[in-house]
Amino acid sequence: MLRWASGLERVWVAASRLTPPFVFACVIEGRGQIEVEAVRRAARRAAAACPGVCARLAGGLGFTRW
């Protein structure tokens, strides 16, 4: 389901392009080495539980939508 992106959402995305990383950051705390495949599995489980985290921006100007 697509929905229109608000003006504020478009501003945040533009700010991220100008001064990265402004938004869309992830921090993983821990000790030792990170098992990449375990992080990928966790990300897939999280996305299945909350599909909105996988939203992608489409369109431009006043026609931007998620």
C-alpha cells in the first residue's frame, strides 16, 4: 500500500543526502565479532514483523510516496 510522503518526510530525506548520516541510521552494540548472516536473519525477521521499515521512497517533488 502506497501513501503520500509528507513535506517533513521529504525534508528529512533531502537533509540526509546533504549531510549524511542525518536519518536512517542503525547502531548495533556488543562485544566480539559480528556474524553478518545472523544480522541479516535478524533484519529479515524484523522486516516481517514490521513491513513499514522496508518502505522505499518513489516519485519526486509533490508526488513523492512511500
